[in-house]
Amino acid sequence: MSRPLHRRDLLRATVAVGGLAVLSSFAAPVSAFAADDDVQGFTKLSEFLTGYELDPVLGGRFFAALSKRSATLKADIAALQQAVSQSGAKDMDGFLATKPAEPEMKTSAKIVSAWYLGVVGEPQDAELITYEKSLMYRPTKGLLPTPTYGPGPNAWGPKPGSKI
């Protein structure tokens, strides 16, 4: 004895399948980023460089954006990780005291800049990774609100000296 299929039953099944599809699309990128050894290494190195505990999902996004702009990023990160390990430093201040080589300093500056500004790249090809969670707002967290808008119309005018 089978029961007839009603529109409500079909609607419930469609909503349930759609909901599962939406939930799985959010969970997949998180687990893919978290499982990637390169991203984990990058995030751990970033935590050493910045002195903060960092979000591994954001770490994956920063790593991907930096990788697009540098074909040698993995090798540069490996060299920086080796320099940090050889220095025996417990934090970034200790590492800087060992006077690291210029290539390692450039790599660390790129990584720290990305995390603090929330942006990767130069103005002409800049890629926004995060605004609210950029590290530049951490020192004043709880004291000042994170800005969410500009100061007014035309506040972001042309660059001084431009012919616009």
C-alpha cells in the first residue's frame, strides 16, 4: 500500500536537499584549507611573525593570493622557516635581533603586511582578503570600533598630483 506523492512532500524534500547542498558548500573549503600542509605551515609561520593566533581559513586565502603573485613563494617560505628555525628565536623580536638576510626579510615583510592590511598586492592589482579581521585593528579592539565606512562623499578622491 503506497501513499500518493503530495506537493508538500516534494517541497519538503527539495528544501532538505537544497539545505544540505548549501551547508556542504560552506564546510568543504574550510576542511580543504585546514588539511593543506602548505597552508598550515604558512599560518604557523604567520603566527610567529605577527605574534597573534590566526584564522587558518584566512591563512589559506592569504597564501593563495600571495602564491598568485610569486612563483617562488613556497621556496621563499621554506627559506624563511629555515632561518627562523636556525635562529632559535622564540618570537619575531628575537628573530630580528639575529639580523636575518635580506630575502628572508622581504618574505616576512610581505606576509606581515598582508595580515596587517588585509590586502595582497599593489594598488593596481590589490586583492582584498579581509577588512574587519585585518590585524591593524587588533591593538584597539574593544576601545575603538572597526571603521565600516569612509568619511563622506568624494573622500577617496584622486591621488595628489594626478591629472583627473
